[in-house]
Amino acid sequence: MTRRGHKFVRYADDFSIYCKSHNQAKATNVVIEKFLKNKLKLTINKEKSGIRKPSNFTLLGFGFVPVYNKGSKNQYQLVVAEKAWKNLKMRLKSITRKTTPAKLEERITKIKEIQRGWLNYFRGTNIMGKLRDIDGWLRNRIRYCIWHDWRAER
């Protein structure tokens, strides 16, 4: 790929190859499929691999979106994939469920663990706006847990 002048990302059995034109992408796809099937005897997952724009591709929870700056054509920035946001929200929701028997300190500790790991993993992305939204949502859920515990004590 390097010798052909393609940019690519590879991690374990997932990879993504970026070409300059659609024709170049088709030709590369044929060569790669042939190499993987004949030489390495590997099957290709059509859902994960194929010819697509970087903005339609996710890899390990990361995605790409175009940069909207004047004069920046065909440039992309790294973002968190939508599926990763949903997984984060589901994990936080399970911790802050009012029927879950846990003390507030335990809930906060679990939230901090998830937050630390998640922010370290996705630290190279642009996520401040969405984190603000999730922060407000999470504060409301924690407030509701506090209210629920207070009412249960009375």
C-alpha cells in the first residue's frame, strides 16, 4: 500500500485504505481481495470492508467527518462514532438507574472510572460539545437518584 502511494489504517484484522479517486479505489479493492483470498486464504467481511468515503467508515469506535474550513478540501477530522456514544450513554444509564441499589459514592466512583477510561481512549477527538450535553443529562440523572434516595429514607 505504501509503495502504491495509498494512505491506510490497520489494526489487527480491521483495515481501511484511502484512495484519491473512485477508479483507483476499485482497482485497489480488486487487488486486495485477490491477495487476501488467494495468498492469505482469508475471507472478507463485506459489511466492514469495501469502497467508501472516510466519513462513512468507523474503526474501533472512531469515525471521520469533513473539516469545514475555507480552503480545506478533502480533509477530515477524527470523531467518536455514534455507536460509541450510545454505548457510553447505556453504561451511564445502568449506573444511574434509580432502582439500582447503590450509594451515591459508589455511583460516582463507577462514573469516574468509566469517564477516565473513555476520555483517555478518545482523547484525540473533538468531543467537547457532546460531552457538555452528556454532562447535563448525567447531572439530571444523579439528581434524580439523590431525590429518590432521600424520599426512600423518609
